[in-house]
Amino acid sequence: MTWPINAYTVCTGVPDPTGRAALLAHGHERRIRMSQRLAGRVAVVTGATGGIGAAIARRFGSEGADLVLTGRRHDRGEALAGELRDTGVRADFVAGDLSDAHAVDALATGVESLHRRIDILVLNAGVISYGPFWSTTPEEFDRMFSVNVRAPWLCARRMHTMLSPGSSVIVMGSISSFTAYPNESVYCMTKSAVIQLVRGMARELADRRIRVNALCPGIVGEAGMSQDAVAASDDPASMAADNDSTVPLGRPAALDEISNGAVFLAGEESSYMTGSNLVLDGGILA
């Protein structure tokens, strides 16, 4: 039997006979109302060449923000910036591995020359290596801590003076910040560290009315680490079904649901929220 090809199948390589993609998308994109809530604001988005980062960049652009995007994949970053510019969004891309302090300096210099300030800073870059703790190599350990913890700290350390009063910093956490999963021990360590970084930064920047919060997705159905794991498994369809069974709402998140959370944290609706965690997991941690 041949199943219909749709966005879920294209992203994951998994047939979609039950219409999971339709369930993912049901009502969400149609309910989004672009209100220019971020008009005139300068947003820096790291990890913008990945699924969640690109979705946040597109959503911020549709809400009126001027964007500086960064990531390790120059080709993807330039393509995304070009796509956004074609829709009338001011978007620039600066390539770099932000676990390297020199790359962070280059990003900060680029932002200073383009805009001279930051109103929204999204620290989204992240990596994972799967396996039990005893099989994780020192190199894998160092890489996960370097990208997931050192990079957001380096970015905030270098660019905090560029944050305008009342600005918002969004650091990408995870449900792995709060619970441990087999074969993800070190990754969970890094995401727990992110939560402590968020809390400390929130207190240290509060006198400038700068808010710092963590955005913590659960399983995301269209792109990102969740779907990378599904695609790499021996039985993608079975793993996708197993993932869904862990979610009380019965499905993974759509990318636009995660970018909705980012817009909320970036905008005035969350003006009294700092040092907190916005968990978007369909009830997994309940």
C-alpha cells in the first residue's frame, strides 16, 4: 500500500497512514493571528538553522521583528535569511559555532554594526549524543556542555551590555531539564544546568528590567532532536508511536506551538515573568 506523502513523511521518512500530520497541524496555523507584536524590535536567534530555531525566526519575522540569525550551517542560514527578506523582513545571518568565544565576539560585532542593541535574545543552539553514561566519550561530554551550556553563557556574557532595558532573553531548555531519560544522561545534565543559568541571569539582570526565561519543549513532531532520533531508529514508525504514547494529549508538538511560546516570552504578555520555565510538553511532566 502507498501512503500519502505529506510534511510529516517528508520530515521524518515515516509513512503517515493515520493522518498524524493533520492532527499536528489541526487548527494551529489557522488560529495564528500575526499582530506585529514585535514590530521595531531587534531579535538575535542562535541555532537558527535548525527546526525550532528556524521556526522561531520565521514567527518573529512575521510579528515584525528585525532579525540577526546565527548557526553553524552557512548555506542554511543564508537561505533562511534570504527567504525572510523576500517577505519584507529585515534579516541578516552571521555564521559561527558559539561554543567558541571568538565566534561570539564576531556575532556581537555584527549585531553592533547592524543595530547597536538587542531587544530579544534567543539562545537556542543545542546538540545531543545518545547512549548510556558509560559509553559517552569525553569528547561527546565536552561537546554537549560546550554547545548547550557554555555557548549560551558566552553569548549572554558578551552581549548583556547590548540588551536594551525591558528586553527578553529566552534560553532553550527541555523537559530533560527536569527529569532523566535513559541514554540521555549527559544531555539531561546540560539542560538542568541551563535552568540554573536562567535563574541566576534573571536575578542579575532584573535591575535593568531584563527578563530571562527558559522555553522547555517536549517531543516536537516536525523537526528537531525528537525527530532526528525517530529517523535514526531501527523502526521509526514504532518509535514515533511510542513517543506519542508518553504524551497525555496524545501527540507531539507542532513547531508553531513552540514558536507561539517564544513570542509569548518575547512580548509584553509575559512582562512580569522572569527566572521561570515555560514547559510545552503536552502534559508529559504532569
